[in-house]
Amino acid sequence: MPPPPHQKPENVLKRAHELIGVNQAPAALTLLHEHITSKRSRNVPITSLEPVMILLVELSVEQKKGKLAKDALYQYKNIAQNTNVATIELVLKKFIELAAQKVTAAQQKADEVQSSIEATAGSASVDDLEASETPESILLATVSGEQSKDRTDRAIVTPWLKFLWEAYRTVLDILRNNARLELLYQSTATQAFDFCLKYTRKTEFRRLCELLRNHVQTAAKFSAQMHAINLNDADTLQRHLETRFQQLNVAVELELWQEAFRSVEDIHTLLNLSKRPAKNIMMANYYEKLTRIFLVGENYLFHAAAWARYYNLLRQSAAIVATGQGKKSDNPPTSDADLQRAATFVILSALSIPVISTSRSRGAMVDFDEARKNKNSRLTHLLGMAQAPTRAGLFRDALSKALLRRARPQIRDLYNILEVDFHPLSICKKISPILAQIGADEEMQKYILPLQQVILTRLFQQLSQVYETVDLEFVESLAKFPEPFQVTRATIEKFIMNGNKKGDLAIRMDHATGVLSFDADVFSSAKAAHAGSAAGSAESEAGSVQRLQSTPSQIVRSQLTRLAESLYTTCRYIDPSFNEVRIQERDAALARAKAGAEKEHLDILARKEIIQKRKDKASEAQAAREKENARKKMLQEQALQQAEANRLAEEQKIREMKRMANEREQIKRKEVENMLKDMKLEDLGGEDLDSLDSNKIRMIKLQQLEREKNTISEKLRITGKRLDHLERAFRKEEAKKLPEDYAKQREHDLAAYELIKAQTLKESEAKHKEDVELKHRLSRLVPFYESYRANLHERRRDEFEKRRRDAERELDKQINARYKEFREKKLREKREKEEKERALREAEERAEREKEEERKRQEVRREEMLRLKEEKEKEREKAREAAARQAQREEEAMARRKAERAAAPVRREAPPAAAEPVAAGGPPRLALAGNKPSWRDREAAKAAGGAPAEAAPPTRGPVPVRAERTVPPMERTDSNDRPAGPPRIPLAGNKPSWRDREAAKAAGGGSQPPLDRNGPPLRTASGRGLPMERGESGRGENGRDSKDTPPAEPLKPSGAPGKWVPRHKREGN
């Protein structure tokens, strides 16, 4: 019967053991692989699947099936990473452990094979004792060039080494970017480093470093995935740092300096990302490895800077340990011997920085190349320095920290000889014992070569201060070093040429006379210890070399500077205002600084507050992002759960489909069996009938035919081998005839040699005779040649002297011209300065004049304003006087009208008590805008002016009886003068108010008061109508004013606004 759709892990494991028992391990491995990679295995418990996986790993290692193991491990990780991480670690450790055991066993087997080969070769009997090696071994050694041990290792050990390397790569790929498997990932990387170091696998180490870099980049790119590592986590970053430090150590041990530098860059990048500072012991290892890398790269400047950083770290660690602020295990050893060693190497490496570059470049200008700047900037950042180091800066730092006292005595003496003392004739003699001591130390021996360059530089710099010309042999006698480090004449000449090329030296070499001439040309372009080369010295012209006297070129180059300094000093003593201006400027600057200090302090406080607010906002934004990430992660987990449910449903559907497919397979199997019987293929060699179809059956038939063909081919091969043995027998018989043939050939070669020798001697003798005759014939021309040569030298010397005199005259002329030009320039500057001062004075005078004119205009304007003010005051005084007179006339007119009313006959009997309140309490006449005086007002005005009263004009009809309104005229200068009510507003077209109508009713016995048809009163200059009390209407007792009634005097507007009086005050009055 066919197998069930899916077997249990226990059954698969049992079946695999059965196949292994019958020596069918490949079939067992295939069975286990198919079971692990099947989708149905995802729902199997991990405890049942783990033994299957362990057995699969063992079989894959035994059979070197790395790809099958890789596929199964990937599938197993996907199954178990969400439930049980420990089983993944167990299986992967087992995989690496088995591979490592196989490599060890292969190494032992190779050693046993090699020892047996050597023993057999030493004790085996050979036919010919003189022929210790067979022709086959000679031919193989000629082609391969390898020893027998190398071939044995290649055949036995190398395949297992390759398998172990692939195992490490597979495990690292499986464990990458998984936070739950991070510890196993780091330990596996460490084991891989140890593997590369143990077996010296440099190529694999480079690939391993590149693989780890790609994993870090992938982790940063896919940080949002489930179980992804977080590089912002301090513990994760610390583990990556420890792995990178191990990588750096292995790279240095394998002497892979480029890979070590890349590892340093990786460490620097991780340190920048880390929120937790690295341990001092790790940083000490970091700087120590940097010193070795820079020393191998011959970058002595950054090598010395790395030593300085290392020494500073040791000092800090010593202080931390002494104060008890840190653990001793987290800090490097800081004993006195360690500090002395570090200080010694700081001074020695700084002294080894070449003053003249030894690199192949186009001169000092190459230092300004952009690529060089970028490289120096990168190296500076790697050392954690703010700016690029210099030779002088390193010495200043070392002296400020008293490193000379800690360094060894010979290094201290070396510093004094090279950087302090001036002794050109004994510098090498004094340094030779020190170089011998340095050469005896294995660690310091590497500094001998750069120190020789620095010593030669100091020698020539100091000789140029004493001599103009010096013999080259004399220089060789001065440049004597201890025997192992002796320099040759060619080395000195090469050094001089390199210094001239870079512009650091100015030396001419005459090979004919063997003389060195130090350049004394006043226009020399040599920079002679200017800022340095790519190796990075940084010496100025007035650097560490003591100068006894200035050269002519230095005098010419500095003459303008010295003249400027002299003029500046003269101005300070001659012109007192010069110092006053400087003092005033200084005081003004101090005043500005004091004035701006408070504002700057407030700005700093405001900026601090802004920064704090931004920090708070950033922290809030970070918290919001973390909350959002948590929400997204929860949604992602929910989506994964939903996807898992969908997967289970899909698998159920697939199982149903597979059941139907199995039924079809059974039918197909029966058909295949019938076909095999027809083709007489009963024995299929373990083939599974389920996987057979018609095409595969035909293929099996073809393979059977191919096997028969191979059998025939094997028989032919055996026949050919038999023929080869026959040919070898023929050649052995032929070897017996070879000595006789060799003797004949030798006799023939000797005869030919004797013949050629005789011919050569004869030709040589004839040629010698011809050369002797030619020499005697040419010897007569030697005196003529000598005289011609002497004459030619004399002419050339005269011509040279003439040119030299012309050059000196031209130099004097140029100097005079420069003097004249300078004097003219100074006179021109003086005239320009006087012109500027004159223009400045004129501008100041013009400004003073304009200021004076403006002041006068202001005074005139002020006087005019005072005059206008006085005139307005006089006008107001006149107006007040006129108002007073008008008030007096009104009072007089009122008194006259009262007297006239008292004497006049009463036209109608009216209760006197009723008229009085009306007159007293009636509303005043409103001075409305545009109101004109009525006829009655005009008549009253005439009567008040003293005109004779005439009879009243006849009336046209019966005159209605109207109540007499006798209201004394009054001027409304104040609202308090009104008996009651608020002030009346003079509006255009005003009508009697309710109070007016009520008063009229009370006064006239219920009759309505007449409407005021008069226009508004005259307006004053202020545009406001005068609030006037309405007096009498001009009517008498009979309804009209009598002619004898004196006219009322017209009131003159006072121009004063009325004041509103509250009701309770009015009622109180």
C-alpha cells in the first residue's frame, strides 16, 4: 500500500535509521530533507521535529551535503523561531561542532598519511641507490612545485575546510537580523574569526568581514521587520562593537592591513551610533591597533597621533582607577612601566615624522589635493581629533604633559639632539649610540629608517647655516651610523635630490668636483623647512632648527617686512595721535563689549530655553514614534495571526487535493508496473515506482544500455594499458643501447668544439693587431685635443664672468627701481591721505553749517509760533470782554422789559401765578443750525436799541388768545444756570419737545404751544450753535408786542459749550 499523505516525525526518524542500517545513508538524508521542507511539518510539535533535524545535520555533514543542510536549517528556523529559540541554537551549534570535528579528523588523517609516506620513502628498497627519486616524482615536482605534504593537505584537509567555511556562512546568514538569536550570531562570528586565524585563511577572512558589513546594512534597512535587531539598543551595539574589535585583532594578526583599516572604520561608525561610551580597555586596543596600521602604511604623522591618543587614554584610566570611579577590569593596565613605554613611543614616533616627504608625489603642492584632504580628514575623525595633527603640535602636546620626563633616557637625549641642540659636525656621532640601542629593541627597530631621514634633514639644515660649499666626502664622513644601519653615498644623493624636488632643500651637487653648494641666490624658491609634505611635518621657517644667521634670500624676502616694522615703531614714537587713536579704539571696543554683554547673556539664555523646548519636542516626538511603532507592531502581529489562520485553512484544502492526487498516483503506479514487465526491466536498483513515468522508464532503459557501453569501454582501457606496459618494456631495452650512442655523440661534439676554438683565436689575434695600429695612429692627435679643450674652457669662463657681471648690474638696477617705486608709492599714499583728510574736514564743516542753519530755522519757527499764540490769546481775551458786555446789556434789557411789562395794561386776565412758572420753567429757545431771527426778534432788538415804539400793525383777523410767556433772557454759559433738565442740543429742524408742550399746556390752559418756525441761530467760528434760552416770543398781552415795548437786545454767542447737569441736581435747584 502507498504511504499515508503525511508521516509523523517519529515514523520518518525510524525509517531513516532503517535506511542507515542497510547502508543507504543518501536515501535517509533525502527522506529527512523532504520531511523538514514539507509545508505539513509547520504544524508538527518542535519536540518531535528536533531529533529529525539533528539526524539530518549529522548525515549532511557525513556526506558533505551543505546545500541540503542549508535549506533544511532555513526551514527549521522559520518553524521554530516564534515558539522555541533554544532548539535552533542547539541544532546550529551541533552543525558547526560536527563540521569542526571533521576538519580536525581530516588534519590528523593527513598527518598520519604524510608520516607513513615519509617512513615508506625512507625504508623502501630501490633498485638504483643513486636515483633516489623516480621520473614520475621529478616530473610532478617540476609541474606543481609543491611538496608532498601540501598535496596531501589539499587532497584531504582542504575539502573539509571548505565545508566548515560554508557552514559558518550558512549559520551567519540564518541568524542575521534576528534579535532573539543575536547572542548565537555574535558567538558564531567569533568562532569564524578563530577559524580564519587558526588556518590562516586570509581570503575567507575578507569575505567574512564583508558579509558582516552587509548584515549590519541589512539590519539598518529592514529594522521594521518582526524580531529585527535594534541598533539603537545599547546592549546590541555593545555586542557588535566587541565583535568588531575581535575582527580588528584577527586582521592585525593576519597582517591584512587594508581589512584592519576597514574594521577601524566600522568600529568608528558604531561608536558614533552608540549612546553608551566604550570601555577604556577596548579603546586602548583600538588605538594600539591603529598605531600598527599607520606604521605599516608609513603614515608616521597619524602613527604618532595614535600613540598620543593611546597615552592620553592610559592617563585617564590611571586617574579613574586611582579615584575608584571605574572597575579595574574595564581599564587597561596603567603601571609605571606601561606609562613609560607609551611615553617613549609617543616621543620616538613624533621624532620619526619625516621633515621631507619620502612619498612619490609631484612636490609639496600635492598636499593641497582634494583627495589628500579628504583622506586626512577621515583619519582625523578616526582618531577622534578636532583638527589634523602636525609635527609641531604633537611636540607641544608632549612637552605640556611632561612626557620627556617619563620617556627613556636615550629617547630624551635623541629629542635634545634633533630638536634643541645645534651641532652639525657631531650630530651623527652623538646619535649613533642611541641608534644602536634602538636597533637592539625589536619594537623600536622599525623607526630606524624614518629617523635616518630626519637626521639627514637636520644635518643639511644645520650645515647650510654654517657653510656655503662642502665636500661630499666630508658629508659622508659626518653621516656615519652604526654598521647595520649605515647609509651609502647613493642614499645621500637620492635624499638630496628628493629634498630639492620637494622644495625642502636648496643644494647644488657638482659630480665632477664632488662639492655640495648650498643655494645663496637671493631669489631662491626653496622653502627650506616650510610646511610639509604628505607625510605631514609642519615646520615653519622659524621652526625647531636654530639659525645662526640669515641667508641672502631670507634677507631679500624679509626686507619689506622689516621696513614696515621700523616705520610702525617710528610712527608710535613720532605721532602721539597714533597711540591715542589706538587707545580710543580699544576703549570703544571695551565699551561695546560691556554694552553687549547683557544682551548676549539674555540671548544665550533665550537660546538655551529654545534648545530645551526643542529637546522636549524631540522627546515627545520620539515617544509618539515609539507608540506608533508599537501600534504598527501589534497590527502586524494581528495580521500574521490572520495569515496563519488562512494558511491553516489553505493547508486543509491542499491535504484534500493531495488525497485525490494519491488515488490517481496509485492508478498510475499500476500502469507503470505493467509497462516495466513489458520492457523486461524488473531490477530498477531501488528506484521508487511513484516517481516513474513513461519518459523516465525510457531513460532507465537508455542508462542500462549506457552501462553496457561503459563495460566495453573499460575492457578497451585495460587492453590499452597492456599496450602501454609493452611499450615501457621496449624502452627499457632501448636504454641499454644509450651509453654507446652517447660516446659517439661526445666525440663528434669535441671535434666541432676544437674547430670553432681555433677559428676564434685566429680572428681575435688579427683584431688585436688592428686595434694596436689604430691606437698608435690616434695618439698623435692628443696634444691638439688638449689645447683645444683648454681654449674652449677659457672662452667659456670669460663668457660666464661677463654674464655674471651683467646679472649683478641688472640686480642693482632692479633694487634701485624697487626703492624708487616704494618711495613713490609712499608719497602717493601720503598725498591720498592728505586729500582724504581735507575732504573729511570739508564734510565736517559743511555738516556744522547745515546744523547751524537748521537751528536758526527752528528758532524762527519757534518765535513765529509764540507770536501766533499771543495773537490768539488776545483774540480770546477780546471775545471774553465782548461776552461780558453782551451779558451786561442783556441784564439791562431784561430789567427794562420787566419794568415795561409791569407798567403795561393787561390785555387779558390771566392768573399771575400760572404765567410765572411758565416763564421761569419754560423751555429755552434752541439755537438751531441755520435758524434766522424772526420778525418778533428783530422788533425786540430794535426796541432794546432805543428806537421809538410805533403802533402795532393792524391785524387781519381775530387774534387768538395765547398765554403770555415771559421768560427772562439768559446766556447758557453753564448747564447749572438752567433750572432743570439736560442741556438742549441745537439740531437743525428741531421741534418742541414733550416738556415744551407740557409747559405750554400748563401755561395756556391746555392749548398747544406754537411751533418754532424760525431757522437755526447764527453759528460761531467754532461751527457750534449757541445754546440760548428762548426768551419772550415778542407778543404782548394782546397777542403782539406793543410798539412802546423796548426791543430785546440780541444776544451775542459766547462760543462756550453747555454742560449737562444731572436730573437730581436740577430738581434740587
